[in-house]
Amino acid sequence: MTPQEKLMDTSSIDRRRLLLGALGAGSLAAVSRVLLPQDARGAVAAADPVGTGPQKAIALAGTDGWVSMPANAPADPPFFPDPLAPSPFNTYVFGFRDVSGLSDTDLAAQRGKAQISAPILVFDEEDEITLSLYNLGLSQRPDLFDGHTMHWHGFTNAIPLFDGVPELSLSVPVGRRFDYFYKPHDAGTYMYHCHFEDVEHVQMGMTGMVWVRPKQNRTGVNGYPVGTKYAYNDGDGSTRYDREFGIILTELWSAAHYRDAHIQVSDWTDFDASFWLMNGRAYPDTLAPNGANSVARPDGGLQYRPDLDTASGRLQYQPNSSHITCVPGERVLVRLANLGFQDHSLTCDEIDLTVVAEDASLLRNGDVTNYQTTNTVNIGPGESRDLIFTAPAVGDYFLYDRRYSFQNNGGGAGYGGMMTQISVRPSLPAQTQPNL
């Protein structure tokens, strides 16, 4: 029996074989590719000679791995800590990694080293983007051959082929690569996730943020000099900012992660979150700095370089900090995205938060602004918010989910969960990359 005949063997068909088999051998050959040589990954080219926009490329890889939830969480045997987890980790996940510029050897070595949350992708309006998605397979579960896709949630410009919904496009089988092409016309805060068995893959950690910067950044507006940074093409400079931070909100159900690692099946109607996360971390880990191997990409985004991995530290595969730092008087942009299953209301005592955009749409109608100044920002699953505040006096201020049951780790005592800190310092170096 050929491999394709085995896929379509109805005597042993399951949900994974059905989806992969439906693609057909011919379709896979047409759109899947073997690993690229190193110089084809993640290069940032010069402006397109015909003037249609800069060409940018990035490469991501999907795989599985292990991460660490806070040590103060009580044990919940057998689900947490997972007895299969290698020290110093305790939780099994799926995730994406930035593999731009890696050699074939280094790329293959990322199998089993999933990252949550995924790298922040940063582009400019009218960029011509090639995003190469690799599927490295699952190290803990080699019996599975799940496909992966890239879905830019809320992005209006993707044609069906590049939208990442398997029923309308294609999923990347293990050992292959597919190139997505995007050209964003609208600035804003978006998010991305795997849409293959999306309930499972999103819960397992395959989530990240996409930022599209406005054309206005390249021109002066309302007397502000060229080089001033804006969140949107506001026309008056009202979304200008000095520092920028991104926080993606998710939840983690330990039982489901345990079952995926131990060859068991979850009933997703029983969903019962154990941890509430900001950038893949629960408080107090949200205050830890960015991964030591995080470097700035040429496009301004934050890239975690797995080829520089020191293989030390329990947060090495959760490299994105949620700690907001600033200087009095600075305008701070906070990009929020929710790719969890629950509604969240983030509040900050003593600081006025101005919501300037919802779901990548500026709250403005012509010359009339509908910005909302509040101390609490509500955000549902699949939604994004852009908020700006002016840093107050020196001190520490908490940003947290106002539902207290989301401020613990695994039901344990003490503060935890969806909480971070805004630290206003007398002076700081100029920000050179997001979340720093």
C-alpha cells in the first residue's frame, strides 16, 4: 500500500488522516517545498525596483516542547506538574519559533523547542511580505502528523489561499514548508494562530501578534517631526507614542496539555483554565525581562534567536516580557490581543488609559474622535485593543484582570495569573525594540 493509500484507508481513518488525505499528493507537491538554503530565509530585501513596496521575508517553524508555569502553583496530579517534563519545565505546549536565517542543521534542531507566545511580527503598510512556515513535527508525539497553518486573525487583505483556514487553503504537513504572501494596506494590531484543529492548537500555544505600522511614520504631521512614531494614520498626531509594548492574553488548561503529552484526548466542552497568561507567562513571571537571546530584527520586531540558545533558565521558551517600563511624561502605546477563550477586563489604578483603536480600527470618524478614556479595558476572545497613556510620577502601578479568580496560579494562594506592572523610572535608555 502506498503512503497516499494508507492516508485514505477508511478502515483506520481519523480526523488527522482525513484532513491530510484530502489534500492529495498532487496538491502537496505543488505547494509544499523542501527546506530552503540558509540565504533564502528571513532576508530583508531593498525596496522593490518597480516601487510597489519594500520586500520582507521571515521564517517560522511549528513544533512542540516544554515550558514552565510559576513555581508557586499547587500540584494538581497527574496533570501538573507533568511527570514527563524535563527539568526545569512542567508543561507541554505547541508553538511557533522564529527560524529566520538558520542553517538547515540549526532549523532541524528546533524540533521539540516550541515557544509561547510566538514571536511578535512587525511590518509597515504596503510591505510585500513572504512568510515561510515550516512544520518540524512533534517530538513528544511522533505518532501524530498534525498540519500547521498561519491565520492572520482580523486581517482583511488575505486571499483564501493565504488565510490559513484549512478548509479553504492548505495546511503544511510534517517536514514541509509553505510560503504565505501578504501586503498589508491598513495599520493596526492583529494576531496570528494556527487554524489546523484550531481549538486544540490555539490552546496548546500557537498564538502570536502582528503589528502593522502606519505610513504616517514616514511623514511629518501636525507639526511633529519626521521620525515621530504613531499607532495609526490619525492625521493629527493623536496616536503618537514614545514607547511600545505588546501583550497577548491567553489561558492554559493543564489537563489538556497533559493529555496531549500522554496520548489522551480532551473533551473541550470541559475546558477549565488553570493559568491566565500574558505573553505566555503568569505573574510573577510576567515581570521577568525578555529572553537573553532576544534581538532586534531589521524590521523592528523582536526576534528570539534559538540558534543562540544557552539551554538554561525555565523561561527560555517564554521569551516575551510583559513588564512595561517608562519615564514620567512619556506617551506609552500598549497593544493588547486576546486569543484565549474567555473575556478579560484589564484595569490599572491611578493611570488613565485611552483606547484609540479596537480590532485594528481607529476610533475616529472623519474629524471626530471616539477615543475612550478609562481605567478598565474590556477585551473578548479574538479582539484587539490599542491604548495609550501618559506615564505618571515615578512608581510602580499594576495592570491586572479585575476578576480576582484570574489572579492566581492553578488555584493556589497568593497573587498570580493575568497581572503585570507598569514601572515608571526617573530615566531609561531610549527604546530600541518592542517590550524592552
